[in-house]
Amino acid sequence: MVFPIKKKLEKAGYSVSAAYDGVSGLEKAFKEKPDMIMVDLVLPKKDGLAVITEIKNHPVLKNAEIVILTNLTDEKMFWKARRLGVDHYLVTSNFLLKEVVDKIKKIFKHK
């Protein structure tokens, strides 16, 4: 799912960097210091909640907009993510790629 979303966002004019596991995602985030970080909850090497915790504890990244993009509809997971400071929780099975991009555009409009 990463590649199609990346491609769609780039086509919409966003600069996108992608990672395929939690460890490399954190490394990229620490290096690039993005305005928004999209995280899946199910990731190899380090799960999404652990990634979010490290981001929120980082002095520079703690204010980055965090968007969960996942196919998990577990309400407990939703509330755990919200308590950690996640700004948006999008269940990808409910959206088409175009709708994901539209939601990201709305998020940036309100910043």
C-alpha cells in the first residue's frame, strides 16, 4: 500500500519519503524532519505505536502532524493512538487512494 499512496501524493504535489518498516521510518523522520508523518500500526521491526511514541518524545518531531493509515478497525487501538497524540486515524479499507489524498489536502489546509 505504501507505493500507491506515495505515488498519488507526489502526483498531487507533495514531497514524499517512504519507509517499509518502523526502524527505517524513524531514521528517515529523524533525518528529514517532515511536517507530517503517516504511520501504519502494523509494521515490521517496530510497530506503529512504538514509532509514534518515539516521534512524540523527539524534541523536533513532537509537533509533526501524525496520520495513522491502517486497515485496523480496532477501537482499543484507535484510543491508544489518540492518547499518544495521533492527529488523524484513517482506516484505509474505508477509502480509495484519491480519498486519502483528499483527506491529506484537508489536513494541510487546516494547519
